[in-house]
Amino acid sequence: KAHGLQIVKMCQAFAESKIDLDLVLPTRKNSEQMKDLYEYYQVGKSFRLKKVWCLDPVFLFNFPNGIYIKIQSILFIINLSLTLLLKKEKDSYLYTRDEYLLVVLQLFSKKVVWEAHNIPRHKKLYKKIWNRCSKIIAISQGLKDEIVKLGVEKEKILVAPDGVDQE
């Protein structure tokens, strides 16, 4: 998927900038890229891949839209929380593009960075959570402006468009 390629390219760019990083992913039953993510996306092994075991509720595919992804996300949050609880280094940066992970990540680090791709429906609920992020990376100036209008300091937000590979 396009977002997978963008995530891997970002990890590669961070690693090439001498940032020591782990890409944390949930395990999936039938995912081709989980077999060898580096080969699948044709990137070097410049960053570590950490797979968090997670039940993949494929039996929910036939349920109404949205059920599978919600259950899958809840299971990942639980297992990610356990992984972070057992992590030795407690002062790491935690970077996510999923706003629903922000609250959980903020329990484990004060250095949480959110890569904003859109404004969630319940934006007023997120204002406090966004203000606790150490940084926000918005993919457009319009998105940054909207987040600032909601009460987040503009100095905290960097605009960095996605989908670009300029080495």
C-alpha cells in the first residue's frame, strides 16, 4: 500500500540521518510485506523492524465495514502497551501517524511526535492531546493552519509534505 511505502521511506531517511530507530508493526496473517519488509519495499536494512505479536481477526472481514479495523487497532494498542511497558529505555521518541495511538504513547514518553494527515472527526477532544505532543508534522500548510486554529502552538508544528522522495 502507498502508506506502507511512505512509512518505510521515512524510516530509511531517519536512519540515514543517524537516528537509531525501530519500526514497530503488528503481526498479520497474510501480509506479503511482513515476510521480508526490506525486500518488499526495496530498502536497505538501515533500521530495525520490531513485530509485536497481535491476533489478526480476519474472521471479522464479513462483518459490517469498520469492525475489523477497530478490533485490529484495539488488539494492537493492548500489545503495543505491553511492549512499551517492558521496554528498558523510557525516554525514546515515539512517532506515529495514527492519532488514536497518541494517548497511549503519551503514557510511555513525553517525546511523542504525530504525523498529521488529516483532522479527526472529534477534533475538540484531540486539542489537549495534540498540545502534549512534543512535535506535530503536518503534511500541508492548510492542515497546520487548521490545527493552529484549534489552539495548538504554531511553533510546535512543522510542515513536511508526504509522498516525496528527494533523497
